[in-house]
Amino acid sequence: MYKRKIGLAILLIITAIGFYFTYTFYRVFFSPNTSFNNATSYVFIATDGSVNALMEDLAPLLDSPEDFRVAAQKKGYLDRIRGGKYAIKKGMNNNKIINNLRVSSLPVKVTFNNQERLANLVGRISTQIEADSLSLIEQFLDTAFLNENGFTPETALAMYLPNSYQFFWNTSAKDFQQRMLKEYKSFWTPKRLEAAEEKGLTPIEVISLASIVHKESVKVEERPVIAQVYLNRLRKRMRLQADPTVIYALKKDVNDFAMIIRRVLKKDLKIKSPYNTYRIKGLPPGPIGMPDVSAIDAVLFPKQNNYLYFVADPTKPGYHDFSTSLREHNRKAKRYYHWLNQQRLYR
């Protein structure tokens, strides 16, 4: 009888232990382990990040970070952490979360446009992918890459075409640049290359001129007209005399691209700069900003005209008044400057 009781006690203990381990195993791997109320939360895991960094990122999303850590250790995930953006759905258990973190990195939409310099561009991109500004600018100005692909530090911005692109969040600076080069080459279709050649311009020169056209007018429908004016001036070997290039030169001279210049003064036209098209002949050393595709295509496929001059039209805000002769242009310019003075726009 005594031995029977001992055997029963041992059996109960073994059963209890088995139940405890079964319960613990189920809880650690299969019980819901999320602490947020929304349907889905997202976590960004750094490339080559440490276990501690991983847990810091995940802890706010989990009911039991410790249970997750145990499960991740058992499944070998902590030895092979993969960077990226991941979705965690409300009510997920640790097993599903870990499987998700292994294979389901999500793409992010990277958008940029109208950036004035590479420095502005990398600042914009670094807020959307893992690569930081320093690694991006170093890669964008990599001498070997620029030489191999026909760019210079002054023209490097021309390769980055404004748009929205899908990337994985942990894309490196080098991979980002390679993708942009591929997009740039795809953009320059045989039709566009032929149009550039007909005008005696390289793709980079087209983008440099387009950056001026872009800044001259916010009206997409007017850009092909302005583009033809500049092409007319280039063909006649006239200086472009584009105010946006003077503004760029002024900002570059003081290294303050946040400066607002609402009016170009006569004294500004004298600034010594390779970007001042009132002094230099032809195009500046590179683009003075990132033109929209509409501005690039305006240069490639302009609206034919014989205009050589234009000035802002005070009667139609955002539009310009065009002229074929200097006398006509001076008369219209005088009207415009009179309007500026009435508005007290002296700078």
C-alpha cells in the first residue's frame, strides 16, 4: 500500500512537470504576444544589429519580451538577425513573429523631388531608408563610380530622377546608387537620346538645361515654350541670361541654400561664378536643381517658336510674356519691374 502511494505521487509529480513544460512551451511559442491595439505595427531592424538592439526595438510591441527572447533563441533566430522593415499583426504569437522576421521584409516607398543639391537629396533619402546621410554622400561622390559612368561632382545630381521608388528599408548606399543608375539608363530611351542628339546636347546637358526651365516656371504647360527660348539662344550662341542660375550662384557663394531671393538685382548679375549665365556662355557646370520629368521632356520635345526673351507677366501670375526682339522685351520688362516696385519687392 505504501509503495502504491509513492508510485502515485511520483506519477502526479511527473504529470505536473510535464504539464508545466507543455504549458510553458505553448505559452512561449503559441500564445499571443502583442501589446498594441492597432491591427498592425511595424518594426525597423538594423542591419548587423545586436540582440539587445533588437529587443529594444521589439519590447514596446510585446506583452512578454522575455518569452520572445526565449523562443527566438530556441529557433536560432538570434544568431541570424536580418535587417529590414517588418509587420507584426495584433495577436501574433512568437513563432509567427520570428518566422515573419526571417523571411518577410517589407519594401518602403522612397520619394524625392526638386532637391537643389546632393546634400539636400541625401538628407531626404536618409529619412526613408537605413543608410545615413554620410554613407550616402560618400557613395554619391565616389570618384570611381563618377568616372566610370561619365559624371562629375557637379553633374552627379543629374542621375537621380525624381519619382517614387520601391526599396527594402535596409538598402545600402551603394545598392541605392546602383538602382538609381539603372533607373537613369532606363529613362534614356532611344527616343529621348535621339531628341537630345538632334539638339546637340548630352543627356546630362539636357538635365542641366531642364533644371533651369523647371525653376523658371511652375506651369508645366509653359515649360516647352521656355525650353525652346533657351534652345534658340544656344543655337545663336547667345548667353542664356537665366535668373535662376544667378540665384543659385548667390546661394552657393555664401553656402546658404535656404536663403530666399525674391528678386534678382542688377548688381547680382555681376557675381563671378561658373553658374552665372549672364557672364558665362553656354550651360552651367551642372544642374542647379533636380528637374521634374516634365521639364526634361520640355527640353527634349519643346514647343517650336522664335522667341529669344521672356519676362514674368504681372497680369497672369505664374506665367511669362515672350518676345522675339530686345526692344519688345525691354518694354515688357519695364512694365514688370514697375509692378515689382508697386509690390515693394525690392529683394
